[in-house]
Amino acid sequence: MYNKDVSICKRVILDMISELERKEKKAEFATESWEYMMDRLALMKVLDVIKKEKPNK
């Protein structure tokens, strides 16, 4: 991936994490909150993998 692509991916994932965090706080039921939290944690793991990868120029 190119550096520009990586930075765009990071930004999109961070936005998705923020949105899931908001939904998690507003969830009416514990199961909804749990699903949002699990999705958010999965995206955080993806972000960690992207940060560890060395992008092409």
C-alpha cells in the first residue's frame, strides 16, 4: 500500500471506531452495546496491524 492509502485507511477506521463508540453508549440493550463493542475492538486490531505494516512508497 502507498503511504497515502494507509493514512486514508487509518482515518476511515478511526472514524468508524468513533461512530461505534457513540452507538455503544446510546444502545438501549446490552446485546446491542456488546455487538458495537466487539466491532470496535476488531477495528482497533485492524488498525494495529496497519500500523505495524511497512507501506511501500
